[in-house]
Amino acid sequence: MTSLKPPGPAKPEIRNRRMRSGEWIAFAALSVFATIATLLVIVAWFLPVEVFQNWAFEYAVDDSYRRFEAVGQAEAFCWVVRIVGPIMVFGAMRLLRNRDSAVKSFQMTWQGFLRATEILETSRVDPAISLPELKPQRLSFNRVKSWCLRGMLLLWMAFAVVQFGQSASRRTAEWPYYKFRSGGVVLPNISESNRDVIRYVKERTPPNSRILVVSDQKLYFLSYYLRPRGIYHRVHPDSAFVIAQPHQERWMPAYRLNELDPEWICQLRPDFILEYFEHPDNIDGSKKLEDRHWIQFLRRLHDDPKYVPSYILQLRPYTENCTQ
């Protein structure tokens, strides 16, 4: 019976050729990265922050919230480049000077990863079977399992990188509002959904409009952020002196539109009617998608074509023909 010999080490000339090609690839990649990073750092440090803010303001869409966010994000990006950029340039320069050692270290790390994730099932094998006889029977199956394990580990690391990038992007997007402060300090009792409602109503209604609101929310934020629009909200007596809790932990009674006196609504003469409910006890799931403009706005805002809010909002013009 012939036995299979384990593969021997690669020839020195093949190893040297691979090393040289790896060094050149690393040199080219690091050179491009260091050049771009150096140019960004120079521009970020030699130009005032206001220049980047003006650029962002000019390129933002014609919306006050978008422009406010664009200005704040430009400020955050400028300071990130100023602080992190020099560190990355210094690291790239060090790697360029020691690229041969860097390539060797990378190759050694990769080989160590391959050895650490290699699966050899020797515990179930008959002791009478020698290792050379074992390899033809199990080598291909063990190799498949080893690469499955490596694939899962690499995929897990890729997910970690993507999640870090998304977290950094979210932090940059929220920088105009929060900076180094917590949400409770900047926007007390105002949730992310409240901000979306403000932006939508501001976009869909003219500044001089009168809006009748039926809601289970404390709406002082609407009256402030939607000025000079007039906001009219009849508060339920059982909720008038109740303090709202975050995440809808406290149910607050609220009037429905059909519970309000039609004559009172006619005397008020609103231009729009806004229905806005967040507590699960006040939500009819079949009405979440009724306002087509609202759903389109949310999906465009969150960049998610399948986004469905957890609350109900309907904004429509008041078209009743009220007589004196």
C-alpha cells in the first residue's frame, strides 16, 4: 500500500517571488492611501471649518432641517479628518518604510489563522489506521469544514466592520443635534418619531396654516418648531396634568376625531387635521399605511423602501363646508 506524503515547503525562489509581489502591492496601496490622506489633512487644517460648512449649506436641498444637518455634519467630518487623519498618515508612512516586515507579518498572521482554524478529526479514527492512510479518506471533508469555519469567522469580522461603519455614520448624522451631549439634555421628552413628524408637517403645510391635532402626545414641541403655524389640540381632562414617560410607558387618554364636536371644529376653521397616536393601545394597525405621502416621506428619509412606522400619523386638508 502506497502512502501519501505531506506536501513539502514551497521552493525559496517561489517564496521570494511572492514576497516581492506582495511588497509591491502593499507599497502601491499604502502610497495611494498616504497621498490621499495627506491631501485631506492639509485641506482640513489650512481651511477654516466655516468654509466646509458653507459648501455643505450650498449643496444641501432647500430644506431648513437638511441644511442644519449638512452644516453640522460638515463640521464633524472636518474635525475627524483633522484628528484621525494625521494618525493614519503616520501609520501609513511607518508601514511604507517597513513594508517588507509588514508583508511578512501579514503572511505569518494569515498562515497562523489557517493553522488555528484547520480541523483534523483524529479522535474517532481507529488507532490501527496510520496517518498516511487517514488522509485520503478524511482530507477533503476536513478541508471543507475548515474553510466553512474560516468563512464564518471572516464573515463575522466583516459584519463587525460594517456595524462600526454604520455606527460612525449614525453618530456623524446626529452630531448637529447632540454633539457631546445626551438626548435628554438636548431634546427632553422628544423622540426620533417626533422629529420626523415635525419635518413632515413643516414640509406639507404652509407657514400661515391652522392645524387641528388629535393625539396622545404632549405637543408643545409642535407649537414651538412649527411656528408661525397655529396648532390647536384639545387635551383630554385625564391627561392634562399627567407627565409623559419615554417609550410610551404611560398610557395617556386622548380624544379621537369623531369624539370632537363638529360645530367646534367648524368655528375653529382649521386648514389641516393631523391625527398622531403612538401608544399601542391607541393604534389601529390597519391605518399605519393610509397616509401615502407620509409613508413616502418616511421611506425617503430613512432610505428604506419597506419602512413601516410603529405609530399612526395622518395629515389631510380640512374640506368640510362649514356655514355660519
